[in-house]
Amino acid sequence: MRLGFHVFPRTVAEYLHDLGAAVEDANTLVFLDTNILAYIYKLHGAARKDLFNWANDLGTDQKRLFIPGWAANEYLAKFKSGKLAEYAPARPEQVFNSLNGLMETAGLFVDEDSLKKTGISGTRETYLAEFDEAIEGLKKYTSVFNQQFDTWSVHHEITSNLSQYVLNSNLAELCSRAVSEGEARITHRLPPGFKDSGKGENKHGDLIIWYEILEKSKEKKSQAEGASPWQVVFVTNDEKPDWVYAPQKCEREHNGKRFSVSNKDPVIKLPDPRLVAEFHRYAAHDNLHITTLPMLVKALSIVRPKDFENLASAIQIVGEDQSEAPETPTSSEESPEIKMPSAEEPLVEMAAAMSEAETFSFQQAIAAPEISDSAAVPQVPVTGAESQVVSASSVAAMPAVPSGNVIGFEYPPDALRDGAYEDDAPSAINDAIRALRSHNWYTQNPSFQMLKEFRDEPFEPGQWFVLGRNVYQAACGNAQKALEFLKNLDIELSRFPEQTANHLLSGMLFEVYFTSDGTFRRHPKATHMDQIMREVTKPRYQQSRDSLLSHLAPYDSLLPFKPGDTVPLILEITVAEVAGEGGTVGTVELQSVKFCGEERLRAVPPDAQLLNRLWFIRGYSAKRIKTELCGNYAIPAWGLDIQMNLPDFADATLAMPEHHVLNLGRTDQQ
């Protein structure tokens, strides 16, 4: 859109889907700005590990992560001047200096009259002694910060993990070009960098980075002639208007209808159209994304939430006071199993598909989930019995569960199809549901405090059910308080009346298996289901369990492990050591993968175009195979045991035997 969007024709969820799909696409180039390197110093160790794992996945394995040479130059300047500590959070001694300053202020100004006015009992001397004691007591708890945020250790991690991705750009030539062109661009307010015109030095730094992105895109264009479409993502926490702009409105979808709303809470920002136009001249397309790290993590939390759980939680702590907070998709229609729209996919097709889905009744939706044509899907055994072979067509033909036969709880249609649930009626529980649907971590997290205040209220069962769905949706978007709620689910549920706890758990369970329009998920929302599946085995939650099993009855053969099961399934993995030079172990090759007694490693003809791309990109271990199966079949981690002939290699990257593929999906996922 060369003149800019007044109304951006995407919902927040669709925008994040686009971004997540772009970053995951093996053809996309990703660039990191200097401020992303600086931001790493604010992250704790586990969050940094998440970030580095992702970076090495893209950089080492896929060769598509880059740090502009000028970004490395700016970082190096900070390093050489000994100022890396400026990137880090305040150290404990800095905090204590501030507290000691407050203590001195208290000694000067606090008297017994001021204590009485603020309701603090005791004498001035007692107050000052307790204040000093409190400051001393903090030292025990802040000493760990010196380990977690040791500047030089973080610098070592950055250099070890990211140095190899720095572009070998001719910076002297780019500096000369920036100086010769930069002033004219600043004079005419041509992005990027015109907002830095007042800087005494390095005022053309953004422009140099932009030149590097353009040159690398030009190189990619020459290599990708006639190949698949490709995109560029620039990750920067710089949101100045010489990089991005915010449309006045964006779209929202509710109950199958689309309409425009103000672009706020959160604000979607897009590349300046002039940057897109200039990018097009180098790349011959407009597929440019400029995003912040929090927004990127939000998008990736849709695709692979477990891989970014620590990073997402850390960002929520670091950014809790941000006025424009990043968002997270939470409603079930925005879950990972929905096909992510590509940059060129017409929005009208998506809207038409959504509208069409609304024409189904709930019972029809349950009876006939959208599953690929059986002719295109091989029949794959999914249980231990060879006679139980399920095809896609047989799933589609399964009868609906008559509402009169539901065992346990029955909920109204707008709860089972929670995309149709109206949350605008005034009530505390609807306030919490709206907050959880907000796509914003910083709105979602406080809703858990709200929840404590009304947990004894006699709201309708369907409302508690919808709240449970949304709690789980928020957790799958890596909202920190939702994750904490699930990790302590046994304690949290015990604080509710038993019937209310059952309704909440029913909603969470239903969300694992069914979409917002009531259809059975092709890909279960299984990311954080372990504790839910543990709780539902307890006698206290028998009604929840029975109710969900009634809804799952038509899909029984697709689910070898069901809510309430306690006996783990068996995953048998056989590997072989392949000798390398000098008799040493060269690789560990996969020989067999049996799930519920059925072989999942299949031979294919030598000329077959069947390659498991993700296998080669990420590498699979026995534990990763287990994770994939658990996700595809909605099995908690404790519900699947690995039996391996060489258990010492459970973490090793396994080589795929020649002319074989590994099928870890359900029949209806093919």
C-alpha cells in the first residue's frame, strides 16, 4: 500500500499469523538490529537460551539470520569503551545506593507527625530502624542478580552464539554513501534515519543498516529467480516514525463478521510505505516486515509456544511498564492449527471461509470436521490393532453426539462455540473474559487478580466454561500469569467451589480438542495440557471427564490416549551406531519407530519427492519424536514412555536412513 493504510485489512491475530509464518518460512531472511543485542542483557539465562536456540536454528541450520555489520560496529564501540553495563538492568549495588538515599531522606524529613498521618505506628526511631533492617534484608534476595546479569558472561554468550551471523559488509563504502546521500534524505524526511538528524555522531547509522538489508535482499533476489516467494523480517525495538507507522484502524472479527476498530491496545505498526517502495526496487516484491522483539516472540508463540515460553515470560517482566505493550493471540479461532495466511493470500478468501463456517450448526460441525479428501490421504493405522485403520472420509462420516446423550455437563451452544459468546453483558466474569481475549499480555495478566475476587460467585456454568477456555488460550499465547495458573492448576482449582472448578476444567479440556466454532481440531492445542490431563484423572473431576469423553466419542479411534487415562502408551525407538573413520561412532541412525505397535518409519521409492524438511533443518532426537507425537495426539508428556535400545542416545540427533520418511501425524493431519 504505497499511500499507507487508514484501515489495515487484518485482525491482530491475522497480522501475527502473517509474521509467524514469514519467520518460520525457510526462504525468509531475518535481520537483527543493535538494540536487539542490547536487549539480551535484560533477559535471564533461560530466556537468553530460548533466543539463542532460535537464532542458531535460523542462522546455523538454515543460513538465513543476519546481523548487519553496522549493528555489530555499534555494539563493538560500546564494548571497547567498557560501557556494556549500560545495556544491563540496574545492579544490586545501584539499587541499594538508591535505597540508602531514601533512607537518608527519611532521616531528614520523617517525624512522628508524618508517621501518624500515614497510619504507621511506632516512634520515628522504630520506623528508621525497621527501614534500615528491610534494606539489609533485601541483600539476601538480590545477590543472585550478580550471577544472572554478569555483563561479561552475557557478552560471551552473545559472541559465542551470534558472531557468525554478522554480515561482512564494506562499512567504509556504506559510510561514504550514507554521508553523500544522508543529508538529502534528512532534508526531505526520507526514511529511515531522519529522526536522528540532531545526533552529533552516528546520525546515519539507521541508513547504513538499511543499505545492508537492501544489498542482501538484492543478492537473495538474484539467487531466488524462479524459486518460491521469499520475505524479509527486520527485528528492531526502534519504533520511530522514520521506520514504521500505525494505521488509524484495523479489523476485528466477531461471530463471523468483520468490522473496523481503532488500532490500539495493541497498536499494529507497519513499515513506512516509502521503505517498502525502495525495498521493492531491490527485491522485486513488497514482502517486508519490521517488528519489535516482543511482537516477534508473540508471533512465534503461536507457532511454537513451548520453544519461547521462558523468553515470553521474561519480556513480560521487562516490558511491564511499556505504554504500547505487545500482544498475544488467545481466542481459539486464532490458534496454531488455523492455516497461517501467506503474504499474498487474499483476505477475502479467509473471510469467506470464516463466514462459511458460520453456516454449520454446532451438531453438524461436530459431526463433520473439515478434513482432507480421503483420496489424498493414505490410510494410516493409529492404534495397536491392525483392523482399526482410520481414513479421513470415515472421520467425516462419524455421527454427531446427540445432545441428549451427553454424559456429565451440558453447555449452551455459544459456550461450545465460544467464538459466538457475547462478553459485553456487564459482569465481573465477562470483564475477565474480555481481558483474556485482548491479545495483550499486559491486559491478560491482571485478569488473574480479578479472577480471585469473584471465584465464589454463582455465575452460569457456560460462563465458567468459556472462562476456562480463555485461560488456556492465554497460556498457549505465553501470557505469564496464565502459565503460572496452569503450572499450579491443582492448587488454583482447589480454591474454587467444586462445581465451578469442574466447569473451568471442562473449558480447558474442550479447548485442547475443539476450535471456536466447535469443530474437532486437526492439530490439538496440546502445548500446556500436561497438568490439565493430570487433574482430570482425579475423582473430583469425573463430571468434567465424562462430559468431554461424550464430545470426543466420534473421534475415538484418532485418540489412543484420552482424558482420564493413566497408563502410559509405549513409543519404541530402535537406533544403530554407524561407524565413522577410524572405527569411531560417526552417526546414530534411526532404524524403527513404533507407536502403539505400528511402524511409523516408512520406506519410499528412491525417486519419490518425499522429504521431511523439518527433519533436516532442526534435527530429530528420540525426545523430539516423543514431543511431536504427544502434540499430534494430545498425549501428556507423562502419558508416553520411550523404550529405546540405546537409551544413552535419547538426546542425540538421529540420522534418517536413506529413502525413508517418518510419519508422526494423525490420519486427519496428513
